[in-house]
Amino acid sequence: MIDAKALRNALGNFATGVTIVTTCHDGRKIGLTANSFNSVSLDPPLVLWSLAKKSSNIDAFMNVDAFAVHILGADQEALSNQFATPGIDKFEGVDIKTGEADVPLLRDCAARFECRTAYRYDGGDHIIFVGEVLELEQSEKEPLLFHRGKYARKTMPKTGDRPENARDLNYLVARAYFMLTDGVRAQAAEKGLSQVDHYALSVLLKGGPASLSKVNGMLGTSGWQWTDTDLQRLADAGLVQVTDDGIVSLTKSGRETMIGLFVQAKAVESDAQKAFSPDELDQLRSLISQLLETLDGQDAKGTAQHLEVMNALQADQPAEEGSES
């Protein structure tokens, strides 16, 4: 049984960092460097990563039921380069041990997740692999980061630094959000899910079973609240189940529905990121993080009304079409 707190702490080692994914196929050890790693759910413990369909390793990962994801430490740059180099024995000189299904496990990483392949999704030019975490191991090592076109320890901009942008920031952030999520909202609606349903089910996917009041507390300033009527409707649809003491959890069908929506959102995000160089993308993340830190704790009164207005206005905005690691 994976402890949710331990899983959350281990996942915290990944900060736009670098991983090596390994498996064993027909007795052959396989490993590659990837940065498309993400947490999906704490209960059940699920993570995902993606691989280009044109990769020479795609057939192997499509035909195995186990793999391991290793978050590399700051001192493992050479290991990252080795597993990113084609045409060589990736495991030559590497100290490993063997896990379940003969999956090779690298030692001395910031964190390691041994997984069972739970789902595979078509993500355009890549396949998205979702794994159920069966075992994990973590250390206190600082993770390996890629910054400004090279490996580095990431530094945030100073509090006093501000982007020189005379345009309306509220509009830009809101419109970017709606454009990034429009396709996912449309797909959720096709499945009979309102936006509050999507938010609430996302809470259950990420955090596991919870009471209705706890779910509504997590929705916070989204402007919506989940009701008993909503709950009953989704229970009738077979997406959630409720215990006698009022604890709500996703059913197998509900979990698969939400994972599908999550994977679609990550595919759109991945496509949008192609517009930026690694340096620009790193700066964008840093600036948005700085903005959130500045806003954190401020009075959010009126947020709900603003979101409702922006949601209505968004329908009048022209949509933009979008398309591995």
C-alpha cells in the first residue's frame, strides 16, 4: 500500500526536471531519458509519461506491463546524457538492481517509482503511458534541472523583478487559461459533466475519497459548489460512489473518464509549449510562479463573479487549434 504523504513528498522532487524510464522486453534492458513526467492521482497512486511514436523503443513499452521512472539527482547529468544517446549500450557501467518483471532499477536517484502499466492513450504524435505506482523510493538529493539550455539548479527571479508588459495581464492570463482548457471542457460536456463536475471529480482524482464538504472546500474560489443533486446524478451515471458515512470516491469508470480528460489536457499543454524555447518556457513558469506567490493570501472576494463573466466572454473569443518528449 502506497502512503499518500510519502508519494506526494517523492513527487515533489520533480521540478521541470529529468527522468530516466526503464523496462525489460524479451529479456532486453531498455532505458531512455524523458522529461514528460507528471503526477496523475494519489489514490490510486498514478503517474504518467509520454514517448514519441517514432521512438525505437515504442514497441517495447507498448508490450510490457511494468516500468520504472527515475527522477535524477543533480549529480547525475552524465547518466542523463548517456540514456539520451542513441546507438549505445545505455546500461554500460551503470550500477543497477532488478525489480519486478526484471525491470532494471537505477540506484542513488532523487526518487524512483516502480509502476504497473495501467493505461495507454494516443496523444497525437506520442503515446501517453499511465502507471500505477507499486513501490517508491526517495532521497534528500537535489533534483537535476534543465535551465537556459543547460543543466542547472533553478533560481527564481527576485521579488523586485517584473516583466515589462503594458498589456492587460488579467485578460492575457484568463484568455490563455480558457484557450488551453477549451477542448477539455468540451469533451467533459460531451460526457455529461458540467464544469463544477469536472472540478469536483478532479479533486477526487488527485486527492482520493473525500466528503462533499471537503470537496467544496477544495473548490475554493472557483465560484461553484457541488450539491447533493450533482452527487446523486453522477452516482446514477456510475462515475462516483458514496459510502453510508458520506465519503465520495470515483468508480473505475469515473477514474478512467477523469484520467482521459487529464491526459488530453497534458497533450494540449505539451503542444502549446512547443511555441517556446526551453529558456523561454523556464522564464514563463518562473514569472507565473512569482505572480501566484504575490497573489497568494490576498482577499479573493469577487473571484467567482469574475470567473463567471470570463467564462461567458470566452465563448465569443476565436479558438486556436493546437496539436513528445
